[in-house]
Amino acid sequence: MKKFVIKPKIYFNEGSMKFLKEIKGSCAFIVSDSVMEKLGYLQKTIDYLNEAGIKSAVFTEVRPDPDVKVIAAGMRRYLEAHADTHADIIVALGGGSVIDAAKGILYSLWQFSKAAGKQFKRPLFIAIPSTSGTGSEVTNFSVITAEGEKVCIVDEWLAPDIAILDSACIQHVPQQVVADTGIDALVHAIEAYVSTEATPCTDALAEKAVQLIFENLRTLYNDVSDSHARECVQNASCIAGMAFTNANLGINHSLAHALGGTFRISHGRANALLMSAVIEYNADLNGNTGRYAAEKYAKLAAVLQLPARTYREGAVNFMQAVKDLKKSLGIPNGIRQLGIDQSAFENELGNMVELAFRDRCTSTNPRQPSREDLIGIYKKSF
Ligand SMILES: NC(=O)c1ccc[n+]([C@@H]2O[C@H](COP(=O)([O-])OP(=O)(O)OC[C@H]3O[C@@H](n4cnc5c(N)ncnc54)[C@H](O)[C@@H]3O)[C@@H](O)[C@H]2O)c1
Ligand SMILES: [Zn+2]
């Protein structure tokens, strides 16, 4: 049975971080990173909470693609800072890595308390994303690396209660991060749209996200000071998050998790490098596995006002539009261009395919792949 749930209350627009001044509570635990600290956003968060009479303890050791060691360090910091009483608020301030780490810390604290037979009162969980992005501020997902493998924890309990989309927080994002995270959001929308779990609700969200990204990501990439483009891409990222937390994803993400974890490629870039081959595989225009995905890609072409008189024409035009967008964002043409040696890549293929095959995103891909199919997509993307 399919269902649709969105938990967080969402505050929009530049300056919405001020909402923190209205929060009720007494002590907060803030999860963030050194970049947020350097850019002054962490201090701003502490100051706003202070104005609300809330004291804060901070953990700023999150690194991109957080692993279990970061989660353990965050738990230690939490227990040290809140030895007598639990925090009543958790704030995640940063990119997807920070929000996922906060989810991981919160989830582990809950599980450890349960195992010890203790009560754990879930704090109010506030996410303030600083990339656009993962959509993690509205999703039930947390991606944590364990023994070199990216593992998705999925639980409705993980979704933040409040998401604050303050576009001021994303005004210093480096150009390459704008491109990679923007493409990640686009892949979320596309994969949710063709997912076997898609519903009319997730379709509506995915269509809007695709439209906003095509209309604004190039502009934002070329001029990160463009506040309209910034807000549009930030909204698109959040909307795509709402779509995929309900419809799940597909093999673009399964293959990207394995590729990114193996060769230390950022999540968004790994998705970007694979997406053309994945769309082509799913559309299967020269095969006989069905038209479902190709017809949906054609619908996205129509959303972008590209010719789509037949499903074939629409799917081809959508694929070309994706290629053109990637090119204009400086995304390399293949994995090889990252300086990865071909034999090193081929040595890892078997392992990456096994990881991708059992990734939880694979089950909702519109076309069920064989291991050989996945090898083919990796080779084509190299
Ligand atoms: N939970 C989910 O639903 C979900 C979905 C997709 C991806 N992910 C995971 O999220 C992680 C990637 O997150 P991301 O793409 O947001 O990147 P990120 O959080 O890893 O950040 C990338 C880099 O940009 C920096 N940065 C962040 N915000 C900045 C700002 N405003 N100004 C300047 N620099 C800034 C960070 O410090 C970091 O160095 C991966 O681990 C991925 O697997 C999670
Ligand atoms: Zn993603």
C-alpha cells in the first residue's frame, strides 16, 4: 500500500533563521561543521537560541560523508554536555553530511537508551540546510558510511520536526558544490518520478522540482549572489526531498553510493557522472522492457516545454536537456576525467556492483537490473 507523509514544518525565505528566537526550550545540542563555524552561521544560531533563553552545546566535527566514528564522537560530545539532563532541542546546521550526522547521533542515542531500558524523550529536531541539495531536512533518510560502505538508514523517526530554509545560509557555497548538490536534487526528483513507488503526490512535487532546477541552477552556478535563483534551487531541493522520501530512489543513487564511497567522489558529482547512462538504461528505447520510464521522461520533457509529440521524442529530448545542463555546470564527461585510472576502476567494478545491487534504492528502480546491466552502466559512465 502506498502512502504519503511529510512531517516537518517548513519556514522559508532569507532571514527565516530568526525563527529560532521563538523556540521554547532550555538546552540545545547543535551539530555542525568547521565551515559553518568559520562563516559565522554557527554563532548566529547560538545567539538566536540565546535570545530565546536556550543554552547551547556544540559538536562541529562533522566531515563530508560522515562515518560511524563521527556518530560515536557526536554521541560522546552529547553525553558529556548533557550528563544530567537530555537536550530538549537538536539543531543540525550544515549540508546533507551534517544533517545526516545529526540524524545518526539522535537515532543512536535513542537506540542505546532503549537497549539500556531507559526512557529517551525525543528532542525537537530542527534542520537548517546550507546546501541545495540533499533534501535531508525533510527526509526519513540518513546516509552513514560504515567500513567504507555507504549505508542508508530509513525511519520516519529520523525526519526533522522543523526545517528552516534560510537562503542566506547558502550564499557562500563554492561553485562546484552548487553544481554537484543541484544535480543531486535533480536526480532525487527524476528518480522519485520514475520510481515504482511514485504516486500523484510525489509526481506533482518531482515535476515542480525538475522545472525549478532547469530554470534556475545555471543562473545560480554562474552567479551565486543571485538571491532569486538561490531561493528557487533551495526550494527545489526541499521539494525533491519530499518526493523521494515518499517514493524512494533508484539505481542512480545505488551506483553513486558505491562509486562515491569507493573513489571518494562527492555524492552529487557521483550521481551526475552516472545519470545520463542510467536514464538511457531505464528508458530502454531500443529494447523491449516496457515504456513506463520513457513515457515519464517524456512527461518531464513536456514540463520543460521541449517537443514531446511521441514518448520517444520526449525521452530523447529530456536526455539531451540533462546532458546540456551538466555541460553548462562544468560536470566532467566521464569518471575517467576525474583522473581515476582505468585498471583501478575495473578492479573495483565487481565490488561496486555488489554494493549497488543490494542498496535499498535498487528495489524501486523502474527497470530491475542484472549485475551485468550495472556493470554496463558503470563502463558507459567511465
Ligand atoms: N539524508 C538524505 O536524504 C540524503 C540524500 C542525499 C544525499 N545524502 C548524503 O548527504 C551527503 C552530502 O551532502 P551535501 O551534498 O549537502 O554536501 P556536504 O554536506 O558533504 O557538503 C559539501 C561541502 O560543502 C561545504 N559547505 C556546506 N554548506 C556550505 C556553505 N553554505 N558555504 C560553504 N561551504 C559549504 C561543507 O562543509 C563540505 O565541505 C552525502 O553523505 C550523501 O550521501 C543524504
Ligand atoms: Zn542524493
